[in-house]
Amino acid sequence: MAEAARPAGVARTDAMAAYATLRTALASFAKPPAELDKAQLAEVGVIVRRELVIEDAVLASDMARDVRLSDTEIAAAVRELQARYPGKKDFLLDLERHGLDQRGLRRALGRELTVAAVLEQVGRGAPEVTEDEVRGYYTENQARFAFPETREARHILVTVNDDFTENSHEAALARIGHIREEIGTDPLYWAERFGEKAATSSECPTAMQQGRLGRVRPGQLYPELDAALFAMQQGEIAGPIETEIGFHLLYCEEIYAAGELDYAQVAEHIRSHLQQAHARRHQRAWLTSLCGGGKTPHITVA
């Protein structure tokens, strides 16, 4: 790809290249450049060179002429980066380690924010999503809008640990059986008594919430508990149920039926999703045209 001319005011600096290298290394490998091997560094170098050429073309475009960033916007971007560090000293040391200072960082961030602003403006020129597109997406992706049956549940756990006499297999089974007896046989009092016994006798952190597991979807619990819970009736107690960690009692508080979201509930979400896809395609087409038909692979688009 031929390198685009760089107009005055947006010329690259070493700091901008250093920032682009750091940004790309973190995005591609979740590591700073100093921790990459030779092959990874070479890959980052290829990406950075392409990105900088494309950014130059974006900044030299007519659309970039109307973009004006305020000092406040750049300062906010600097603060956002600094907030990732324990303190300002750590932040400045890391900048230095990557060939940056505060002035160079501000210029690099200004360049990045300007490119993002131009691409956002380009994206706003994408065609509007039609009602037919929205309805078509909903019809073709019906499974995405289905939700499974869920259940509100509580549980009580007595762990098994043969290193402790009171938690041996036999002792734990006896204890969970005694807890079940104390809850009683009258369903009118099960909800209250189950919560009380969970708070005082359960060895699970959920004891702090009277054994509440919350709204459970299939597959979230141990297989033995999952099978039992989704076979229970509302208001029923099951157990003792043994898992790899011990014995459990389950109380099914409420059952929420499976179903699907209707069109009215998801139409705006679908419209937004499709409009973003339109914007990305429009941005890529604009970049391709801007760069003479070359590839534009690593520019982030909205």
C-alpha cells in the first residue's frame, strides 16, 4: 500500500508509533511489547505499519478537517489510562518504559480519538435499517430469543471431610437428615424453616442469604442437584442429595416457565445491532476506497 501524504498538524511522531505498538501488543497478545517473542513482535510491527498508514489517510481526508478535539476529551483519555495503575508514579514509569512521556501520550491519544471520531462520522452515513430487515432477522434467528425454564431455589449443605469426625460421611448424612427432620412435615412452614436452618446449619456461603441460590438455569449446579431441582414441584423439598462435596437439601421456591421474547420486546435491540453492522460495512468500504482498494484489517470501527 502506498503511504498517504501526511498534512501538517497530524504528522507521525516516535511517540505515536510507540503508543500504536503498545496498543497493538496489548490488543493482540494481552502483553506489553517487552514481553513478546520475536515472531510476535514482527506480527505487531506489520499491524502497526498498516494501521499508521491507514490512520494517515483518515487524518488527511476531507472528513477529518471538521473534527476538533477539546483538551477536556484528551485529558479524560489520559485519566482513563492512568486509572489502570496503582498511582501516578507507576503510570509515568510505564510510559517511560514504552518510549512515551505525557506530552507524547497526549498527542498519540489525540490522533487515536480523531481517527475514531472520523470513523464514527462515516458510520452515521450508513443506510438506515429497514423494518423488513429487523423482522427478517427476528424470524431467521428465533432460537436466539428463546429462554429456558428457570427456578428460584434454596439449599442447605453439610460437607463431607473424613479428616474431621463431625464431617465423616456417616456423620454428615446423619446431620443433614436431622436438619430435614427439624424443618418438619408441614409445607406451610417449609419456606420459613428452610431459610432459618440454612442460616444456622448450612456450610455453604449461601447461608448468609438463608440458602438462596437465586434464579437458576439448567446446568448451573452440580449434576445431581440440577437433575433433582428440575424434577421438583414448586414448594417441594428434596434430599438428602449427595454430590462430590457433601449432602444437600433443596427447596424449590418458584418455577418460571420457558418461553421466548416476542418481536416487540427485541425489535429495538435488533435494529441497533443491524445498524451497527451497517455502520461497520460502510466504514470498511470508505477505508478501502480511501486507501486505494487495499486491505484495512486492524482499524477499530464502531
